[in-house]
Amino acid sequence: MPPATTMGRRSRRALLLAMSGVRVKDEELARLGLTLPGFVERSEVIASLPSLGLLTIAAHTPEGWEVEYRELDAIADADVARIVDGRYDVVAISSLAARALDAYALADRLRAEGVTVVLGGLHASALPDEAAQHADSVVQGEGELLWPVLLHELGEGRLRPLYSARSGAWPAFSIEGARVPRYDLLDVARYNRFTLQATRGCPLACTFCAASRLISPYKRKPIPLIRRELDAIIEAWPQPFLELADDNTFVQKPWARELARLFVEYNARRTRPIAWFTETDISVADDPELLDLLAESNCAELLIGLESVNPTALRAAEPRGFKAAERARYVDSVGRIQERGIPVNGCFVLGFDEDDDGVFERTLAFARECDLAEVQITVLTPFPGTALHRALDLQGRLLRPVFWDACTLFDVTFRPARMSVEALEQGFRWLMSELYSPGETARRRSRFRRATRARRGRNARS
């Protein structure tokens, strides 16, 4: 079949390539994970997510370009050969920090074969000079406005080495101008859920945060645009399970209630309701109307960054003081959310400078005190571009200057202040084994079900 043409010319072709899959470097922890149902389930879910960033820039690709989306885990010779044989005009690669070195290796191989390579995403945005050593061009920051310009200039033979949303050369991207991501490019059978972004960034300024706030300041999408994205998802997958790819969805409560009402509206006309979950902060517990709407909307889980049992660690990690001020109300707040039947996945980070080797037992006890339906623990990780990375680098505490392959959230990459590297590794393994043991997992789920039944009983009597 001849290539597609536009106005008598061959359409140009772009391959959008996501480096998928993240592997824990700590061999003992990886072996331990094989025996822990909760840990294994979580790993499988992480691996099943498509790259929403690439699907988004695909929607902003101008006419005259064909776009393909692909994910790559291992870099086999056959994969490289297929990409080269595809004769793409450009290959755009995006990866998390943990796969950045693999992305660089792939980019080097493709460029050696004459393929034009563009690198973008969170890691490349944090370290554009490093990424530029392995690419013909780097996109830094939000790509919706930059990507069409890049393709136009590529077509004219004047590709720039850097397209930066922070340079001032282009206006700031208004999220009202976002287009519906190209969900139609996905093979639905490969995924157990789709992602939808309702907000970008976060108004909090946690020192360790390497999420989308490094790409964009806090922004909320208009509800009509989210409605269009929901329609596109349902068209691609009639019975989706949705994750909102947000850092903190419910910061602005009136808008949050409108978002929840949108899901209520969709589910009211469906035989099988859409299940969805998102990430937010603990202040969601202070809005009873929002909680009621979330319960009605079939919200399957709220992932909430409790971060630490240690108030001094919270004050240091989030200088504005919000999380430290909320610490005393964590137990009550979690209870108010979960009694409506909405599970809370409480997230804790281990390894703050204020943590000693007793933090692991205290975290286990506090997770039990909160009666959390789910628990997520990670090792403090100094992702490039964060205040944490800058501080540890200046203090000479990083174990390696380039450790991106260990940015898995489960591997220790720096020297802790009040314990040894070995103590942090061993304590983390112990806490993992305790929290995700079959008995502890069953206990959490049983207590959550009892709390939900108790509330329904109270409602029935009132």
C-alpha cells in the first residue's frame, strides 16, 4: 500500500515512543515482592499505564503528519530495526527518570542509524542539557504549543536543539486550549485502566515532589473539556476504569464538586458505573458535600500523601506548613472519608532527615491506627529538578552523581541523616513485608468493609 498523501505529497510520520516498565534495583526487595500480593498488584498496575503526555501531544500534531504510539520495555535489536525500517521523520521519546538512561541508549542507537530523535517529558525537562547530548532536539515543559512548532521547523530543515516552554519565546500554555488526548491510538486490550488529567501541578511545594509541577504550575481543566475527554475514553473503551493523572485533584473545592457531579451524571445513565480514582490531599475530608458526591460518583479510591508520621519531617518537607498542621487530624480525617465507602490509600515516605531507625515501627502502628484501607510506602527519592536533589547534592550525600536508574521509589540513592543506608534499606524491607503480608492486607480490607457497613446502618436508621 502506498504511503498516505496530503495535497499530493507524502504525509510525514512521527513515532511517539514511551519507555515503559520500572524495575527495583534492590534484589532482596525485588525477591520479597514476589511473596507480597499487595506489592505485586501495585507493580502490575503501574506497568499498565499508557503515556498520557505523548497521547496529548499526539492530539496537537498538525495536519500532514501521521502519528503512531508505541511502548517499549527492553531494547532489543529487533525493536531498533523495526523503528529504523519504519522510516519515521521523527521519533519522540518520553520516559520517567528510572528509564532515562535506557531512553538515552535507544536514542543514541537510532541517531546512529540516521533517525531524528526528540526527547521530552519530566526527566528531559529537568535536565535538558543532559538530554541534549542524546537527541537532535529536546522539548522542555508543556509540549502542546512547542510540538507543532517543532514539526513545522523540522519540515523546513531548521530544527532547534531546544524548545523550552520556560524560555519566554512562546506564550504560556492555557489549559483551556488543551485537546482531547488521542486515546484512539491505544490498543485497549493492553491496559487495565486509562488516564485522564483534570488538573496539572500542585499549589503545595513539597521539597521531594517531582510530579507535574516541574512541568506546569497548578491549573484546572474546564469541566466541559473533561466531559469531552470522558466521551472519547468511553468511545475507545465502553467500560473503562479511570485514573486521574493529577497531583492534587481537589484543591479548589467548588470546582472539585463540579467534577464529582460530572461523574455522578455519567454513571446515572449507565447500567455499569464507571469506577475511578485520583490523588489529592487530606483537606478533602473537610468538605462533607464533596465526600457525599464522591461516594455517589463511584470513586473507587483516594490516594492521599500523608507522607510521614513525624511532624518535624512534614514541616521540613512542605515548608508552607499545611501537612504539618493537618497531622494531628489524620486519623479523624481518614475516618470521615472511609465511612462513606471511599477507600483511602495512605502514602508514606521513608528516609527524611528527621527519621531515625524507629520510624518503620511507628509508621506501621500509625497505618493501623488510621485504619487505612490501603497503604503505599516509598523511599525518599531526590529526583533531578527538585529542591531535595539540590540540597543533597550540595551536601555531598548522593551515592552516585547519576543514579536515574535507581529512581524507582524503592531504592536508596543517598546517605540518610540519622541512620545508615543499610538501616534504611533493611527497615524499608521489614515494613514492606509487614504491611503487605496476607494477614495484614486482609485485616485492612476487613476493617474497611466493617466501617462502611456501620455507616450504611446508621444512615438506614436516621
